[in-house]
Amino acid sequence: MDTAEAALVFRGTVRTGGGPGTDTTALAVRDGRIVALGPAAEALAAGRAETVDLGSGLLTAAFGDGHAHPMFGGLEAAGPQIKGLASVDAVVAEVGRWAAAHPEEEWIVGASYDPALAPAGEFDARWLDDAVPGRPVVLRAYDYHTVWCNTEALRRAGITDATPQPRLGRIVRRLDGTPMGTLREWHACDLVLDRLPARTVDELVDALRRAGALYTRAGLTWVQDAWVEPEMVAPYREAARRGALAFRVNLAQRADPGCWRAQRAPFAATRERIAADGCPLLSARTVKFFCDGVIEGGTAAMLRPYHDAPHTCGMPVWPAAELAEAVTAFDADGFQVHLHAIGDAGVRSALDAVEAAAAANPPWDRRPVITHVQLADPADLPRFAALGVIANFEPLWAQLDPLQTVLTLPRVGETRAARQYPMGDLVRLGARLSFGSDWPVSSHVPLDGLQVAVTRRTFDGAPEGGWTPHQRLTVDQALDAYSSGVAYQAHADDRTRLAPGAPADLVWLSDDPRTADPMRIRHIRVLGTWLAGRVTYRAADGE
């Protein structure tokens, strides 16, 4: 490219992402793209370009998030602030405080509480009744597969001891058969969620603004919104129109097993309308499938019964044959597929569906994604590379935190517990990895996940040698999963490494995580984020 002028030159250590020995000393940007590296870029610093001295830090490709929920995350600021509270009493007190401060709100809606705070993750409606008498309360667990509500919310939803168990969901009951107040999975949660007042477009645009502010501070420039319902599309388009998007985002419209055939034409129409809008930050090229639920709720689909519930193998969302038919259909429509699969049966059904689509449809650059991959049968691991499936992990989950020790390990037993999150195995087998957060399920900050990916330890350092240490990644592998791996998932081949001509999506870190103490990686600060050469975040002095 012509490098006669550059708008911005970075000087210091630049990680290009091209492999060992490809670090360089400078990077120059013009018109949103990289125009030079190394000595050629350094020469431009003597001209009229703005210069950024990286100091002891590192410039690298901006982080991506291969699986998140920006709108849900932004909305969490609009209700009781229950995330991170350490006891049921603390959650109840915050709900009561917020309700008293907002007497105008008919429904008290909040997220996201820790499901490990109550035995078996089962929360009682009566715990909330005294805090908010007379108004319905609806709280989502941080897995977003579970709802805790009070008695008034159950009453308004018509949930009684006579309400039958829905096909895709569970109404948790007390010993006397009355509904306890905990609802699991789609059809049970929706009994209450469908009664909530609709959010306005302005409220949802504001949620996306809040999400963008958090993403830019974390060094993120691309996000896969992995759960989009029809009513969420208009706020995204409006945010794009108003210039309220601070990050690139691809929408994954959710396929419903009850009506997926009728969704094909509307999904394609939404994709084309967004493309016609011409906003380079927004696309809708993906369809999302939930293959199963979550292990902590006993709804992930397992090949063998749960250790603590030998009468059940969980809750597949789709019959296997119909999942394969639906994936094949949307693949034929030119959509990338993105499949939530947590249990080993869920992962197998997802792989089978991708295989069926590849056999039935002409070859194309489909790049299917299976996300979470918490538990996979060893026999299925080679199939990821063979089928070209991207394994999207949320690396922050690969630690022995209370969610594991209190809820997951008792459900799966010792043997299966040791097979969780097989990142290292899949890398060794040649599979492509991308990383995500599932925010607001867990921290949106990539440096948090990066630390766990390379240590398999809690932030407190347990266990000392790492949990399932053979699954640890190197720092370079983890950085690649957050950058080039996500770019590949996004069909953004020009963003898989820093090279002349590539979009200048960049993050400046205060320290190089490759040389930092692995247990201090999350303390590295993001000093700046650039989206197509435009600064979206710059740390203030002393921050």
C-alpha cells in the first residue's frame, strides 16, 4: 500500500499474530487500515502522524467475543443489582431496596443471581414475598436458563400445583406439589417471562450503548450476539442508525423447534434488510440452535444418566433427526449455524447435524460453530477438525469455582468431571478454537478468561497445579482464540492477523501477557482500543 502518509503510528512491541518470531517494532494506520509494519512504519513516525509510544506494553489484534448477549448484559443495569451478591439474604435485600426506590415499576425484573447460593440451585418464592409484597418479582440466574420468582409472579402467570410440566422445561415443586418459585428452561421460564412488560426501542438502544462502553474498555471490537429474538432486531438497526454501536456485531437469530420451518423466510429477510442498511458494524448471518440446557440445572443432554439423578439423561431441546433437518435447511439458506451444546449427548447431536448438512448440501464456506462444549465423549473430539467445526469455549468456566464444586461435580461424577472443557485436546487434534464470554452469564473481560485458559486455576490459585492441567493452553494459543479464532468464526479473514491492508482493530495492553506471571494476567490493563483505526477507548492518566 502507499505509505506516503499515515494518521497514526504505534511504536513498541507489536504482536502481529503471524506465529513465532513475527513480532515487530511499529505499526502504522491510515483510513482505518494498517499501512505498514516494522521499519517502514517507524519511518512514518517522523512525519505528520500521531505517535503512540507503547512503552512496556503490547499492541495486538483487538479481542473478539465469539458468544455473548450484549443486549441482556446492558439491561442488567436497569434493575436490582444482584450480580455477584454472596447470599440469598443479600439478593433479597437488594431486590427489596430497589423495589422501594421504584414504586412506579409494576414488575421487578433483575439479573443475574448465582444459582449456587441455594441447595441444588432451587430458590423459594417465599424468600422474596416479604421483600416485595403485592408486586411480581422475576429474577434470572446467571446461566439465563433459570428463573426465580415470587408468589405474585407465579399467580399472574397462572402457575399452580395443577400446572402440568411443560415439554421443554421444569417447574420445581415443593414436597407438597406446590410450585416453589424456580423455573428451568424455555417453556417453564416463558410462562412468566412472556408476562413482562415489553421494553421500548429506546431502552434497548441504551442497553446496547452500555454494552459498547464496557466492551471497548475491555479491548473488544467484534461480538457474536448468540441469542436474538425478533423483537431485538429493530433496536439493533436503530442503534446502528443512531451511531450508538461501538463494536462490530453479528446477530444469531434463534431457531425454535416448534416453528423453525416458518422462520426460514423471515430470518433470510432480516439478514437482507440489515445488509441493505449498509452499516459495516452490523450483520445477521447466523442461526442459533439450543441443543440442550445446562449441567447445573440437570437439563444438559447426557449420553448416560446424571450421577445424582439416575432416572434422567437431561433435556434435549430438539429430537436428533429434526435438529439435523433444521440445521440442513438453514445451512442450505446460506446461514452459518451456531449450536449450544453442553452435555456429551448434546455435543454429539450437534456434530451429527453438521455432518448431515455437509452431506446434503453443496460445499461452501460454512464455518459451523458448536459453543460451550463442556462435556464431550472422547470419540467425538476428532470430529470437530474432520467436519471443520469451530469449538467456541468460554474459558472463564474452566475452573473449580462454586458452580463446579456445588452444582456440577455432584451431578456428573468424577470420571465425567475430569473431561470438561477439552480445549487442549481439541487444539492437539487440529480443531479451530474461538473464545467467548457468554456475558452476562460471566465476565465479558477477555483478560479474565485468558488467565483461566492458561492456568485452569481460580483467581485464588486453586488448585495449585491447575484443574485438568493437560487442557491448559499457551498464552499465544489463548490470544489466538480471542483474536484470529474469533475473526475466522466471523468470516473476517482480513482480521486474522495484523498485516498491511488489514482493518486496524487493535488493543493496547499495559503489559505483555506472554511474559507476565500467569496468575496476574487479569490485572493487565487495557490502555486503548481502536475500531477500524478510530479510538473507542483510551485510559485516562493513572487509570
